[in-house]
Amino acid sequence: MSTGLVGTIVSGSFLYVIAIINVVILAGIWKVFRRMRAGHFDEAELEDQLNNRGFMNRLLGRVMKSVTKPGQMFPVGLLFDLGFDTATEVALLVLVGSGAASGLPWYAILCLPILFAAGM
């Protein structure tokens, strides 16, 4: 089996697992919503259901509750940016490499990665 095929299978499987988890979460929220429309509003149950959504939120829920100000999300965004390895980053590296090959100065080449990091 080629490396590309294995990567595709792993990535696709991961996306399907995430989709299944999201459907289960949506079904739970939908049940609470239907009960609310029937007149059985339970704010605590709704809040509990919303707090349990997402796989990472279930793992890191206690840590995520400690974030109370927008400025506290900056380190999380910075760490996400450092680990962000997708086609966008590869395309950025291609653009930077072609800019270097065409003779652009180093400070002009660094504008794209800096803008990418700022966007994160």
C-alpha cells in the first residue's frame, strides 16, 4: 500500500469518526430542543448538554472553563498556529519558495508567513 493511500485512509477515517461524534451530539441537543418546544424547559439540562459537546471539550472541559477573557485565547491560537500542518501551509511554503527563487528580499518573503500567523 502506498504512503499516500494510507494517509488518505487515516484522514478519511478520522473525519468519519468526528462526523459520527457530531451527529450523536446533535441528536442530544435536538432532544433537549424538542422538549423545550413542548414546554419542558430545563436550563440546567440544556447547559449540561451544550457543555458536553465536542470530543476535545469532553477531554479538556475543565481547562477550557478557565478561559474567561478573549486575551487568554492568544496562547491557544499561537500553539494551534505552530501545529497547523495543512494544504494552506504547504501552499504558503510554495509561495515563499517561489518568491525566494525569483529574487525577492528576505523581508518581503517573511511577510507571507507573518500574515499567515497573524490570521491564526
